[in-house]
Amino acid sequence: MSFMTNLVDTVIILFILTNFMLLGSSSLRRCIRVIALQGILLGILAILMENGTPTIHLILLSAAIICLKGIIFPFLLIRTLRDLNVQHEVEPFVGYGTSLVLSPLVLVVCIWLGSQLSLPMGVTSSLVAPVAFFTITCGLFLIVSRKKALTQVLGYLVLENGIYVFGASIATIQPVLVELGILLDAFVAVFVMGIAIYHINREFEHTDVDRLNRLKG
Amino acid sequence: MNSGILLWIILLLPVVGSGICQILRSPKNVMNFVCFGMALIGILEVVTAGVVFSRNTIFSCGEWFYMDALSAYHLIVMALVFCMSSLYGMRYFDKEIHEGIFTLKLAKRYGTLWFASLAAMTLILVSNNLGMMWVGMETTTLVTAFLICTRASKASLEGMWKYLIVCSVGIAFAFMGTLFIAAATYKFQGSISGNGVLWTQLKIHAGLLDPKLAQIGFLFIFVGYGTKAGLSPMHTWLPDAHSQAPSPVSAVFSGFMLNAALYCIMRYTSLIKLVPGNENLSRNLFLIFGTLSIAIAAAFILSQHDLKRLLAYSSVEHIGIITIGMAMGPLGTFAALFHTLNQSICKSLGFFCAGRLGQIYGSYDMRVMTGALRLSPLWGGGLLGSLLALIGIAPFALFMSELLIVKAAIATNLIWVLVVFLLGSCIIFAAVLKHVISVVYGTPPVLDFKPRCSSIVDTGIVVFSLGVLLVLGLWMPNSLNEILCRAANIIEGIDVATTVCVK
Amino acid sequence: MSLFLWGLVIIFVGGLASLISGRRAGLAFFFGAMGAVAGSIIAVIPAFKVLLHGITESFRLNWSIPFGSFFIQIDPLSAVFLIPILCLSAVAAVYGVGYLWAYRGKKNLGLAWFFYDLLLLGMALVVVAKNGILFLLAWEIMSLAPFFLIIFDDEKEKARDAGWTYLVATHIGMVFLLIFFIILTGQNGSMDFDRIGAIDGGTASFLFVLAVVGFGTKAGFMPLHVWLPEAHPAAPSHVSAVMSGVMIKIGIYGLIRAITFLGHPPLWWAWILIVIGASSGVVGVLFALAQHDLKRLLAYHSVENIGIIALGLGIGVLGISTGLPTLAVFGFAGCFFHIINHAIFKGLLFFGAGAVLHSSGTLEIDHLGGLIKRMPWTAVTFLVGAIAISGLPPLNGFASEFLIYLGVFKDGMSPGLVNIIPVLGVIGGLALIGGLAAACFTKAFGIVFLGQPRSKHSQQAHEVSIAMLLPMVILAILCVLLGVFSPLIIRVFGTAISNVTLLPQEVIQGQLSAGSSILSNVVIISVLLVVLICGLSLLRKWFLSGRNVAQTETWGCGYACPTARMQYTASSFAQPLVALFRFFLRTDSRNLPPKGIFPDRAFLQTDTADTSNKYLYRPLFKWIGFMLSKLQWIQHGRLQLYVLYIALTLLMLLIWKAL
Amino acid sequence: MHIEKIINPLLSLVLAPLLFGIINRTKALFAGRTGQPLLQSYYDLWKLFRKGAVYSKTTSWVFRLGPIVGLSVVIAATALVPSGGLPAIIAFDGDVILFAYLFGLMRFFTVLTALDTGSSFEGMGASREVMFSALTEPAFLVGLAAISKQTHSLSLTGMLAVADTALWSHIGPVQLLVAFSVFIVFLAENSRMPVDDPNTHLELTMIHEVMVLDNSGADLGFITYAAAIKMWLLSTVLVGILVPHNGNAWIDISTAVAAVFILAVLVGVVESSMARLKLLHVPQILLIANALSILALILVLR
């Protein structure tokens, strides 16, 4: 069993690292790649649930996750990026250095948080729930602190990944239909947001969200 | 169980409809099809609701789909709002169609998304599985996003983007909450039989939910769906989206989408009330956020010059009223549900009139719009009527429901809430009245074109909605009374009728 | 009772018919006016029956609105109010035909008539409603209908503002009433008035305050009166007459009704009412004095008369709470009687003002003058109204004020320094009010109708149509009749008074007969007066017969060519008093005094804005607006922060609850 | 209907003009002149009644009606006033109010008459008249309210015809206060010094006289006569408040009449010793009168 635990922990650690990379890097292309990596890790994590006795349902699910989050989303996003001809995030509200420094502290808080509530653990790692919270926080942080519309999409994806991790951590399994529905939603979301960004870029000649502030009051 | 088929029908017909929209050949056809298809679906939905009322609940495909008085009531509201909006939309785009702005492509997209959003909202209402319900809600957001910028402009794109991001994030939280609730069920895993989280199941075993997790879950749910419902301070997307969407869409937003979100919250409320240690959780949240919404709405309506934004903020206010109503015991819940119906009809009408007047004046700036009654008696009068009703003037129905809420507040002596409510409503009254007088009365500006004469359909819509509001204000049919009582029972978990239906 | 209901139905149907006939003026006029007149006449019959026989007719119908039931009941108290409401409205409808006829083709008169009938319907329903919900509904109908009539001339900005002020004021009052009735009817399932249980002292006092504010807003107590001077001038004159003549009285009705629910009143209620009454009366008449718009002046006089009525009410309540029947009976008798009288002469005066506006096109008193030669009938009736409202014998206005005086003289001066409130409030207050009112109406009548025309407005004036004259003549005659037959009339109020005071009938009748014997003495003097006047005029004729009676210019005190512009104007007439009471009035005047030996131009412009409006409400609203506008930054358009709101909200909730 | 009730009205109707004579005589004495005969005002009236009249074109029937109403009012008012222990013809509870309001009616018409001429001077007089009267009425009524409380009676007859020495002993101060306040009212109402100057010749400064500038002939006669009677009645009230009497009717009545004449003399003294106040200061003394009445009221209520 300890092997399982180590495996899960490794995945989790990698997950944390991806978050750090997201917070640290200004290149949108790299961020997208990292997201893809996160998706794949998520898929693996999905298999490792239920103490590593993969049921058909789990395999199907993780397959779906990997191909969606690991392949399709990045593909869509890269394409959008190409139309956008922006490569780098403009200077964010909170600098990369700062966010990198802050993030471990947040992680600590999350771990404490996870220890607070008594979750019925599905997988044999106490790290899962905290990482879920951490990822969610990162996603929010990306949305709030960055300026490019695309980054906000990425943030949203990270947020959702976080929720997934949490879903993975608790013992109940959604019926596959629901899971697929949820994935489908995520897909549509990315799709729609992509189109929206495309339109915004065409109308405004930029995709800086903080300059979208004509509607107020 | 043959009645279960009805649920399938009302769920799938819209999907079919959205498909058909793609193969139509002219924008006019699309709009007409939307209108008539909607009428058909509306009828079916009402029939379904009738069946539900006749036999308390309907299940379908192994408890996945489920409908009871609460959802049936909302189904009726939805049917009403959608039918009115479609009917209105039929004429709304005429001008654009003539000018060729509203091309076939746009029309197709509009029709498709229109039916799709209908399907999504129906899914919310019929699904018994809370995860499915969430899927429905998220789909609603994504589908309606492009309805907002039916005609892409800077402002509409901005509004849509904000709507998209804010609501998606919010609803993601709702999903988190759903997971928490799911996690809270570990004590009775077995009995749920791997079928996800079914509301009916949870209702039965609610007592066994893990208090802590359920509590956290409900907080997430409340914030998440509250975002979609436009509760302050999560309401920020609402004025932008409403003001930028074409009027039929705004009407559907205010008229039903917000209520749909509230409906989800109601579902969870009925659960959380039964969880040991959390009896008052929902109550407190409702009071805080309801009053906050009313206050914020008052603040923004007071210094508002855009007619549609004003209506949007008024939606925030009314959602707030409904919310505080739900915190005030059986009578309050009864009143809140009643208010849902009233405000849906009234707000839709408001948006209809605002839309057409906006087309006439070419702007929604109320400093420009004057003398509407002279330019277009129908829409001017409609606006006057609907806004007067919105600010709670008798004998319109909203006065009745607000009266009941006040009574409930005094009965449960929530004095501070009452004070905020009345203060806010008075401020809003004064502000809205000032605006509506300046818009409706006075001498109109000189226009370069003659405003298009209002057809019989338009007259029908205005007269119908005002008529309904008037009738409900003066006389509540016993059937409606009973429906409301039963719907309230589901939320309250006790028999409401004893406190309300006095004979 | 069925008659009453039929009357209401007729009124409503008439209104609907005129609404449907819309811009077809002829039909609209026919249906609207006929509905109002016929319906009122039919509906008033049971009211008279009730008042005379002291019986109570009721009618109850189940009603599927929660807590509501269509429970109406005509008891003597309702009847006292029902009679003036219906009568005046009927007369005003006739006047309206003449008045609105000029607007045909320009406006949708069907709408105007519809709302007029609706107003009438609402008023009639309010005073008979015996169920909280029904009462509130009728109240709202009654309050909403005038809005559309106030805003009748909606192209004028003043009218629009007036409409706003009116509706906001009435709504705020409504809010208080809402709470009042909900607390009053308590937890029991129905809001019927006959199910109201006993109410403990604290709650009762709280409710009393609510009622005073809520109903006082409608009645126009100082300082809740702000909407009156705005709304009355804006509305068409027959509507102003109805609003000022009867609608504001319904506020008083509500107050009396409320007091009957609240058990034995403590003393301070009476004191509050008396203080309110005195202050409303005095300040009201002062403001009236300072106005130079005829209808605005009349509007402020409504505030004054409401003050007088409140004085009577206060004395009555004092009587109840001290258990002195004389006070109670005379107070309420005076109150009721003055309500009816005021309905009559204020209606008359507004009709007169309407006639002036109709024929001369202006209400600016300083532009008028000499109308008595051009509109003789209007002048006579207006003079009668002016004498009556100044409370001078032998007309009805005196009789009712006299009763209130009498109550205090007879029984109000029991030892105890605190009794200074009623005595001073009533005797001093009424005396001062009387004097000022006389000043005000000598100004109104003297400047408008006497002297020479001050502008071409009044030169081109002409007598108005019969449809407008007839109502005025009727009301003027009523003023005289009610004055002459006051001894008989006050006996009628016995049933209503017992309805309120719960005193035994024979006690009340005893008091009333005493009162009527006193009043009959007054009548004797009045008759003597009339005889003397006739005699002296004959005497004068005899003196002047055969002597030469010459016609010349007015003696200009040596000035050769006086012009009409040199006459004393309303402003200058009122100036000394306005200056004396400048503390309350705060008139701001802009003037350019004539300079040099040959001054080229000079002007004086005075404007007396409503103090409470200018120094209380507007600043308050401004302040609220300012404070709330501080919140604008919430919606600053920054998406990132919007998302942050959500996150923070969630975080706070989690901290508050979960951890 | 006892015969002696007629006496008071008769006295007032007959003797009233005499008061003017007395006042003028007193003033003449102070001024060191012989002055006009006592009966001068009778002659004036007689002359006026036999004259024709001149009317301004501006005026209407109101102008003709005014003087008649004025005179009829005061004559009617004579029926309410008791004097020297003799009850009034008509006495009833609260007749004092009617008494005050009758004068209000008179004033109403006087003012309208003035305004009817359209002369700015008469308008000026009218405006002052209404201002002063608005302030005198409360003083008068509140004062008499105090008296009525004191004498436990509600009609003038009860209040005025009972002031005997016994009453004096314990209600002196109230009587005095009220009497003084009523005296001020009396001066103002009859437009005497220091409120008004009856025989100035500068229209700007006059109040009552200026209002009747355009009246002539019989009308002027009526007005003058009415003014005289009004003065007589008010002085009777004042005397009634102050002067006590013993039961004997004839003595009482004669003392009362004498007191009235003395009051007239007093007025003459005041007029010749005081100057006319500035118009702006007149309200102040009227307010003083009010204050006195209120004080009296407080005294009786405590």
C-alpha cells in the first residue's frame, strides 16, 4: 500500500509544482503547456482513486479527462493564442516574484484547512484536499491578479482542476453521466471563452481585461 | 410512470427546436418559429405542471428526473416568461431585420441559443440529481452568454465577458459545494447506491448528513448559485449583462434565470434545514444577503441614468426581497414564492417596454427619453404601469406579496430587516418614480422618423401582463394559493397552509 | 347597503365607460360625470339613513387574498365622512364638466374621468372598509388615482414635480399605515377590524404614533403637509376641490378610527393632537398669507383647517381620556361639523379659483383685480366662501369653530397648569387663526375681485359657464344653510360621537341639545344682523334719495393720474404680517429699489418656499443621495475585483461559520 | 323680556357719539384750547346723513355694503353686552366669542370696502388694520377666558355683571392684568393713540381714517357712528371687568356710564400725553397685551 501512497503523493507534489510554475511564468504559451500537464496529472490521479483498483468507470473517466484537459483544451487555447498575437502577460497587479513567495504560505494555510475538516478520504493521502484548495486559490489568484483575458481562462481551468482534485479526494463517485456532463461543460466553457476572446480582440484590438471598464455605475 | 415521459418531452423538445433553427432560411422565419415553437412547448410545460399538481410528484428514468410542486411552480413561471419573451421577440427585431443588421446567421444563432437556454433551464428544474442540476446551471451560463452579444459591440462584448467569467467562477464554487454535500453523505453511502446525490434521497436521510461538511457545502452553494441569482455583492455581472442584452433576453434573465438560481438554493435550503445544528444557517444567510442586496440596489438606482441598468438593479432588489422573504418562516416563504411570479411578469414587461422605447429613442439614457406616453402610448403606458407595479403600488400583485412579507417580518419580529427593507424600498420608490415620470411624461424630443405603430401582439402582451398583475393583486385564485402552499411546504418541511390559507 | 354597493358599481362602470370612450370627449364626459353623479346620489342615501337612525349596515364577502375579506360596514362614523365625500364629489363632477370642456381634443379626457371616478370609488371604500387589506387597497387606490390627475398638465414641469412629491409623500405615509394595520390586527388569521383584540398600553401608544404619522401625511399635518401646496395647484380645479375638500379628511377619518381601536387614550395623545392642530393651523395660515398663487394659498388653508379639525379632535380625545363628556361631545361635534363645513367652503373656493383661472388664464393674484365687475356670480360665491372659511358669523364656518371654543370654555379649564395646552391651543390658537384667516381672505378676495384690473389677463376675464356656476351657487347656499340650521345639524352627530366616545346616547344628546340651544342664540343674533342690514340699506336709500350721487375717480391723495399698477398688491398687503412672522416664513425677496431722481427700473420679487420642504426634506434627500452615491465605486467595471468580491465573500462566510 | 334689558342698548346707541366729544374736549384742555362742543359728533353725524354721496368709478356694491354691515354688526353686538349689573338682552354660554367674531365680520367688510377703491393708501391702511386685529383677537379672548374661569361663568353677563367687592379681594391681579390687556386691545380696536392717530392729516400714517377716505355722506355717517358704538361697547366690557357694584340697579348703571366717560377722559389723557408709536413697534405692545392675558390665564389655571 505504501507504494500507492507514494505514487499519489508524487502526483500531488507535481501538481503543486505546476501551480508554482503557473504563478511564476509570464509566457502564456508556457502557462498553457503547464495546464496541459495538470490535466494529465489529473487523469492519473483519477485512476489512482479507490486504492488503485481501477474499475472500468475510472479508466473511462481518466481517459476522458486526459484527452480533454491534456490535449483538446491546450490545442484550443494555443489556437486562440495564435489569433491573438500576444505572447506575454502584461505586468500583473501582483508581480510574479511576490506571488511565488506568497504561494507556499498559502499552501501551508490550505494544509491546515484540510486538517480542519474531517473528509471521508477516498485516496490514502492527506495531501489531496489541501492541494485541491491550493489549486483553487491559485486559479482565483490568476483570474484576479492577471490582466490578459486568456490568463483568466487559464485561471478558470486551474480552478476547475482544483475542484476535480477535491472531487477525487472524497469518496463518493458521481455517476459517469454527471462526470461527462461536467467535462462537457468545461469544454463548452473553454470553447465559448475562446470565441469571446477572439471577438474581443477584434473589437478592441487588445485583450487587457482591466481596460474593459466602460460599463460601470 | 407513463407521466414521466412528459419530463423527457419538455426536456428534449427545446433541443429539437434549437436544431430546427439551424435549417431555417430567413431571419423572419426563425423569429416566427421561435415564437410558435415556444408556444407549443409552453403549453406542454403547463400541462406537465398540471399533472404534477394532480399527482404530487413525477419521477422518470430511475429517479434521475423528478418534479414536485416547487419545480412545477417554477416551470409555470418559466413557461410564462419564455412565451411572453418569444412573442415579444417576434416583433422586436423587425427594425434590425429591415435594416439588414440582424442577418440570417445572427437569427439562427439567436434561435438556437434561445431554445438551448430553455433546455438548460428545464434541465435545472427536472433534474433530481444535484450534479445534473449544476450541469444545467453551468450550461445556462455558457449558452446565454452569446445571447447577450447577439449584435457584437464593444459594450455588449464587455458585458458578456464579465457575465461569463463572474458566473463561471461562481458556479464553479457551487460545484464545490455540491461535492461537499456529496461528501457529507458518507454516513449513508450504501442506501444511495452509487447513484450520485439525489435530492429525494438526501431529503430522506438529511438528518444523517455530516453537519460540518453540509454547512460548508451550503456556504459554497449559496455563494455560487447566489452569484447567478444576482445577490449582492456577487451581483456585479447583472447590470452589465442585462443592459447589453437585447430586451427579450434581458427579460428572460431577470424574469427567470435569476429565479432558477434561487430555485437551486431553495432545494438545498430544504435539505440544510433538516441537518442537525444548521437549522438557522440558511435563515441568517438569506437575511444578510437579502438586506444587502436591497440596500445596494437602492444606492445604485438612486443615481442611475440608464433605463435598463435601472431595471437590472431593481431585479437585484426584488431578488433580495424574495430572499429575505424565504427567511421569514412559512408565511414569508409563501410570500416569497408569490413574489417570484409577480416580479417575473412585471420585470419582463418592464424590459419589453424599455427595449422598444430604447429603439424609438435610440438610447436608454433617461435624460434623453422624455414624453414616451406621447411618442408611443402603448409602451409608455406599459413602462409606467410596470414600474409603478415594481415599486410596490397597489392594487398590483407585488404590493400584496410585499405586504405579506412585511407581515411575516413582524410576525417573526425581524425588526432591523423590516427597517432596511422599508427604507430601501422607499428610496427606490422615490428614485424610480422620479425617473419614470420624466421618461413617460413631458414633451418628447423631435424624431427624424415616425415610431412604428404597435401591433395587436404588442398590445396583447402589455395588457395581458398588467391584467395578470392587477388580477393577482385583487384576487388570488384558490388554486394558486394551494400551489404556493404546497411549494412552500417543500421548502419549509412543514404544513404552511395552516398559517396562510385562512378561510 | 345594497344601494351603496350599487352606487359604487355605477361609479366604477361610469369610469370604465369613459376610459373606453377615450378621446371621444362627448362620451367620456357623459359617462364619467354621469357615473360620478348618479353613483354618488345613490350611494349617499344609505349613509344618511345610517347617520339619522344610528343603525349600522354591514356586508361581508369571503375574499381569497390571504388575510383579506371584503368586509364593509357603514356605521355613523363612516357616514359622517361618506356624506361630504359623495356630495362634494357629485357637485365637483358637474363642475368638472364645465372645467375640462376646454381641454377636449387636447388631452385624453376619458383617462381623466376614469381616474376621477376611481378616486371617488377609493374614498368611498376607505371609509367603509372594515378589513385591513381592503382598507389598504382602497387607500392605495384613493392615493394613486389623484396622481394621474395632478400630472394632468404633464408638459408643465411643476405638475410633474408635484406628482412626484405627492406620490412619494403618500407612499411614505402608506408604509407607516402598513405597519400600523399589521401590528394592529396582530397574529390572528384575519385582518378584519371586528377581530381586533385588546391592545396593551405600550403597543397602543406606538400604534398611535404610527397612525398620527401615517394618516397625518394624508391629512396634511404640519410638517407632513409638504405635498399639499404642490399637488393642489397642479391638479384641475374640481380635483383640487375634491382632494382638499374631502380626500385629506380621510386621513382624519383614519386617525379617529384608529383611536377607537386603541382603547382608552392617555392624556398625552390629546395634547399631541392639540399641539399639532394649533401649529398646523397657525403656520398653515401664515404660509397661506405669504403666497401669491391663489390655489397655493387655498392649499395652505387646507393645512390650516386640518389644524382646526385636529384641535377639535384633540379636545374630543381629551374629553374621553379625562372622562369629561362635555369636552368629548363638543370636541367631536366641532370636529365633525368643521369637516363637513370645510368640505363645502373649500370646495367652493377652489371652484372659484378654477373659474378665475379658466376665464383669466392666471392664478397670480398680483396680476388680477376688478373681476367682480366681469364675473359677478363667481365674485359673490367666492365672497361667501371667504367669509365662511374665515370663521365669521353668520355662516357655517363660525358654527363649527364656535363649538370647539365652547368645549374648552365649558369644561377645558379644569385647574392644573398643564391645561394651559388645550386652553391656549384652542382659544389663543383659534383666535389667532381666525384673525390671520380673515387677513388672508380679505387679501384674496380684495385683490382678485376688487379694485381695477392689474393686467390684461383680468381685463379679458368673463363670467364662466353655467356648469361651473351652478356648483358654486349650490355650495354657497349650503354655506348659509348650514350656518342657519347649525342647531339642528349638530344633533345629527350624536350617533357618530357615541360611536367614537362610547358614551351613553342620552348623555351625548343632553350635551348636544345644550349646544344647539346655544347655537340657536347665535342664529337669533345672525337673523337680527340680517334684519338690521336690510333695514339700514333701506335707510341709506332714503337718506340718499333726492340727493346728488356723483361718480369720480378714486381719491389719489393729491396724485393726479393714478394707474392700476399703483394699487396695493397682495404681496404688499400681506407684507407687514409676513415681516412680523418672518421667523416661520423665511421669505426670500430679491428687490432692486428705485435709485436716483428718475429711477429707470426697479423690481421686488418675493418667494415663500415651504420651510419644512426647503430646510428639512430637500436637505435630507440630498444627504441620502450623497451618502449612497459614495457607494458608486462598488461597480467600477474592474472584472478582476468582481471576482475578488465573490472569493472574499466566500472566505468571510467560511471564517464566520465553518471555522 | 324685562324692560330694563333695553336700557343698555339704548344707552350705547344714544351716548356713544358723546365719547368722541369727551375725548376731544380732554385733549383740547391739555392743549389749552377750548375745543369743540361736547355734542360736536352728533352734529357731524346729522350733517353727514343729510349729504349726498360721491362714489369712485372703481368701486362696486361691496363698497356700498361695507358701512351698512359695519353698523348693523355693532348694533347687533349691543344686544350681547351687559353693563352695570344689568344682563344683556341675549346672554348665553360663549357669547363672548360671538362678540369678538362680530367685530371680525365688521373689520372684514371695512377692509374690503377699502380695497374696493383700488387706492394704494386705503390698501395700506387695510393691511395694517388686519395685522393689528390679528394680534388683538387672541389677547381679548384669552383674557376673557381667564375671567370666565375666574367667575365660573361662560357668558359676558356672567363675567362682567358680577364683579363685586368680595370677588375683588381674591382675583384682583387677574382682573387687573386682563383689564390692562383689554385696554390695549381697546386702544388698538378703536384706532386711538398710541396705535393710530385718528386726526392726523398724512394718509401714510393713518390706519382707520385712511380706509374710509373715499366714503362720503350717509356711508361715512354710518362708519363714524359704528366706530362710536364699537368704542362704547368695548369700554363697557372694560368697565365691566374692573368696576364692582352693589345690587342696586340704578346706582350700578350710573356708575357704569360714569366709568365709561372716565375711560374716555383717560383715553384723551393718553392721546395728549403720548405720541403715536412707530408702526413697527405697534405689534410689540399688542404682543405685550397677549402676554398679559396669557399670564392671567396661567394665574387662574394654577
